[in-house]
Amino acid sequence: LVSLGIMLSFLFVGDSILDIIGIKVSDFAIAGSLILFFISLEMILGIKIHKDDELATASVVPLAFPIIAGTGTLTTLLSIRAQYSLGSILIGIIINIIIVYYVLKNVQWLEKVLGVSGIAILKKIFGVIVLAIAIKLFRSHTGISISG
């Protein structure tokens, strides 16, 4: 529910917040694409780039904000507002939250079914997908195109 609240809040007032601090949506999207890029490298290569904060300074709800509704999600929300209707985005957010809820609720069962190897394989597959999303976000906000 916290993640849902963060996503909905950012969907409706994210542009205003960025305007107040003088950041364009494209700047935020490029920053988000770089974060997604590094997260994908961690997933694909099995390396640790991000250093966690001290527990005392960590977010109150670390799972809801930095992981589920993090910079990549917020950047994507701002980016897709120009391409899709508000209703479609809201439906997407709700479906996403429902899926995340059920996955987290059943994570022990999934770990048992998939095993260590299955989880490692999924992590790498989703790492490549996140990498592709990062590149698409970067390209769409920088004007860089690759023909082929």
C-alpha cells in the first residue's frame, strides 16, 4: 500500500515536484535510466555496485520505496504519461502492485519451487530486461537512435 501511495502521488504531483527544484522530466528519466543500468549490471554479472546505507539511516519502509517504487518506477511513470492515458497507467499500477504483493507473499514457495539455480537464471533474465528498459529510457530522452 505504501508503494501504491508513492506511485500514485508521483504520478499526479511528480512533475510539479521536479519543476519546483528545476529538473526536467527528461533529466530525471536519464538519471533513472542510469540507475536501472547499474541495477541490471548487478543482476546480470552478480556484482555489488550499490552500497547499502547504515540501518539507522535506511528508509522507514525500505522495501516499499527504494525497491518497489524506486527511481526507475517513478521515472517510468513520468515518461509514460505522455504516451498513455491516465486510466491505462492507473490500471497498470494496480496490476503491478497486485502481482508484487502475491510474489512477495509467496516468495518462500517460489524459492522452494525454483531452487537456487532457477532464481539465479531468472535474476539474469530479468537483468537483461531491466538493461533493455534502461537503454530504451536513455535513448528516448537523449535523442540517440540506433538503426538496425
